[in-house]
Amino acid sequence: MKTALVLFTRDLRIHDNPALLTACARAERVIPLFVLDPAIRASANRRRFLRDCLADLRESLRGLGGDLVIRSGDPVAETMRLAARYQAETVDLAADVSAFAARRLSRLTAEPIAVHTHPGVTVVPPGAVRPGSGDHYKVFTPYWRAWSALPWRPVATTPRAVRLPAGIEPGELPELRPPASPDLIAGGESEARRRLGAWDPTDYDEIHDDLAADRTSHLSPFLRFGCVSPLEVARTVGHEGFVRQLAWRDFHHQVTAAFPEIMRRDYRPRGTEWNEDPEALAAWRDGRTGCLIVDAGMRQLRQEGWMHNRARMITASYLSKSLRIDWRHGLAHFGEWLADADVADNAGNWQWIAGTGNDTRPNRVLNPQRQADRFDRSGEYVRRYLPDRKQA
């Protein structure tokens, strides 16, 4: 085969990228393409993180003799335009689960070109683990048992070289804009691999809920954009407690594959009557509820474009269970600020907390004071993000 096109989506890396490796092994020339879709409204934090990712991916591909081709517009139209101009015979891309990804794939497969999807967004492909009855697991524990028993694919090697068609114009990186959060971390595969190599998971089980210690991996934004492969992370870390969290991520992806409306509709409708309280919602968003542990979490979100997972649970429970405000408002706010917000994890976790998702105890309420007493005993987390507040 002379020319193949690789459409990068949520796999912005050269390591363990089956789509890229397959195209390079099969074709003489490869067009690595990323399309900036103006129809997708990305937050300031994710725009900045994405730009970092694309700049790093471009440098990596140049190191292999290629380049990252960047276009702006409709992803299918831009893909087909390049494919036609350079006579590409195939399009390779990572399989994904969102409704947007499904529509994109449906449109691509309707075009007169061979389209191949590859694993890489999850550790285990969503369809690889199925219950005896039904199309997907609705409860995590049996999913975890089946997931743990499944053999994983080998980590894909990195291509030795990427050869572009002659004369192709790479295109410009997106405009460099400041993030909304002043302490947003830098994106890109190089940074992801540095963090993965430096992180020690030895005491993960004991420390991962400690808000003040802040000893989690901080890899979630990199996993969201595919700067690092979740499979390679699982193999590298190996620690069962952390690997279980990656299985939770896979779990939400297989739920989303079966229920692509997860961002808009209750997975398990329970007839909840939500409160309409704009003032309380605004106070929650701004971190001025008066509940210190909640306000600290919301301030961390704005400051860093990231929030500790335990704080996410506390703040989400406070909005949906204590204030009885529709989880979709919380989902939208997290989506506005989190660099790591994706459809499956963000919506899946919000619905779990709100009692409309996969929690087997839908009436569960996280008491914020008890949570603070347990996971921020010294009050250090609150003082860090609310330095002007006094604890009760």
C-alpha cells in the first residue's frame, strides 16, 4: 500500500499507538492528521492543554521523520479531502465510545475508503467484556472480576519512521491562549511519560484519599487526551489499587458505549425532583457555600483545572444530594474547568454520585463534615485553597 491516513483523536502519542503503528507497517507513506473541529466547544483549559499535546506530538513525529498535519473544519470532510489529494487507501483511528465519536465513525465508513479502528483509548476494549445476559455490565464488581481475568493486548511498539507524502503542508498549531486556571499543568506525551516514570504508587492504597497529601498520579488529563496509553500505565504501575481505578475508567466507557446519551439522560431514571436554585448553584460554582471542604474543592478546580478525586466526590454529592440540584449542572461546570473532563468518566461519575447511574446504593450521601474529618484531618487542604477562611 502506498499511502495511509491516521486520524488522531484521543490518542495523541507515538508510544503504544496501534493505529499509527499499523499504518506505518502497512503503507509506504503515512499522513498523521489532527482536525480541529470548530463545532466542539472546548474550554480554555482544555484548549491550552490540547495545544501542548499537539505541539509535543508534532515534535515526536518530526523526530521520526514525519510531521503532524493539522487542519480546521469538519473532521470527516478534512480527512476525505486529504485522502483524495494524496490517494490514501485507508484511514486508521482509535475506537471511541461517545455519541460524537460514533457519528464520526458512521460518516467515515460511509465514504469510499477503507476505515480501520484500533484499541488504545481504554485498557480493555468496551465490547471485550460482556455479561452472560445483556450487552454491558451495569455493576462494577462483577465487571472488575471479568475485566481482571481477561488477557491484555501487548503494548504496541513505536514506529521506527514516519514518511509523509511529498509536498504536504503541515498546517499551524492552534493559537496559543492562556488557560482559565493559573496553575494548569502542561500537556503532552513527554510530560505524561515523565510523570509516569516519577510517580511511586507504593502507598497508593493508604494515601490516595488523603486530600492534603495530594499523592495521586495526576495522570488523568493525559489519559483523557491519550498522551499516555492506559494499557501502558496499567502495565507500568502494576499496583492493584491503582489498576482498579483504570478498570473503573474502562467500566464507564463500556457503559457509555451502550448508553451514549449518558451526558444528557439519567442512566437509571428514579423520578428525582431537582431543585431550581440559581443562587445556591452559583455559590457552589464559586466555592462560597460556607461548607469549607466543598469550597476548597471548588477553588482547587478553578485554580488548577483539576481536582482531587475525593474532593470531586464530596463536591458532587453536596450539589446533587444536599442541595438537590440536577447533576447536569455540575457536569457542565466540571466540563468547563477540568482539563481531564471526558464524556464517559465525567458523566459516569456524576451519575454515580447523583444516584441515577451505576451506584448500587443510589441513596448514598457523603456527609461533607465527616469526609473532612476523615480525609483532611489537619485542615491543611482547606487552608491551602481557602487561606482567607477560618475553620469552624
